[in-house]
Amino acid sequence: MVKLKAGEKKKNLIIDVCKKLFYRKGYANTTYDDICKKADIPPGSITYHFRGKRDIAAVIDAEYEAQNKIYIEKMCGKAYDKTTLMAIENFHMWKRNFEDDNLRRFLLDISTERLPSFSALDTVKYYYQCVIDDQGIEGIDDRELNLLVPAQLGMSDALLLATANDPDEYTWEDAAEFGIRFFLRQLGMHDDKIKGIIQEGKTIFDTLPIDNRYYIDFAYDDKYVKKIG
């Protein structure tokens, strides 16, 4: 077991406390005093490890983005190709966003002031690279990919806000399908092929033994992963 230094332990404590506070109380409603009282630390501990509350939220958000993919990949293993997994992951993410009010509130809170962290950018870049490799797509170099990634993140925030502003107009399926189309169109994929990927991804997703207890309070627990096959 790797022993953490005192500074790393304190930093992780702050993150763990904020996961609970941001999930239960909301990012916007959580104060520095709330964090200090819950973690039993002086205010200086927060500013020593982070530039502010937004930096803590960025860490939590990046982990959420990554764990969404990890959860589905652990469940499905090698049963499906990476493009299909991407579609399944999008349905999973948007269904959670619509059904979990605490999670949705957190994402809406940070969307108005989000500056994507390197971790979040790297995670989305990995999503793109998986599909590029899986589909054998050529002509997209690293320079162009570095522009596609923040565009995808910006679209996700805009989609989240649009669906929140008009909740009776859109379903989680609408949001997921739009997100998948946007993602694949940036890679030059034809709409007919995209439609097939969306249909297959939704059909598979509807059969999966999803157990959303694994992310409550942003605390990820493998015991809630039910592997298929």
C-alpha cells in the first residue's frame, strides 16, 4: 500500500468532504465555512491546496467524467467495440443527469463558470481517440483533436442548460442522441451510420444491470458493478 504524505492526505480529505457537500447541498450553496467545519480544517488549508472552490469542483467533475466511462467498461468488458461503448456511456450519463437532481444541480452550478481541467480535457480526448482508432478514421491530427475536445465540452454544457431551461420539451434520450450525433459528426461520420450506432447503443443500454448507487456522493464503489457475460 502506498503511503500518502500529510499534504496529500489533507488534499484528499478536502476533495472527499466537498464531494458530499457539493452532491447533497450543491456547489453554489456550499461555503468555505461549510468545507472547513466538515473537514475540521482551518481556511488556509483550502487555499494552500487549491486556488478556490472552482478548482475543487474541477477535480470532482473530471473524476465524474472518467468514472462514467469506467463504470460501463467494467460492466461490459470486451463485449462491444469502443464506438458502441461510447454510445452506451452517453445514454448512461444523460439518464443519470436527468434522474438525479443532486447531480444535475452540481453540473448546472459549475457549467456557468467551468474552465475545463486538464484531466477533463484528457478524458474527452481519450473518448475521441478510442472512436478514431476503432473506426480507423484518418485525417484528424492531434492539433485538430485539441480543438474538438473543448468544443465537445462546451456543447455538453450548452445542452445541459438548454434541457434544464425547457424540461418538458426534452427527454434524456433526446439529449444523449444529440450528444452522440454531435460527437460523431465532428469525426466526419455519415448520419446513416450514426443512426445505426445510436439505435444499437440504446438497445444494449436498456438491457444493462445499471446500479446507480455506485456514484452517490461521488463515491465510486466496484461492488455495484454487475459484469455481463
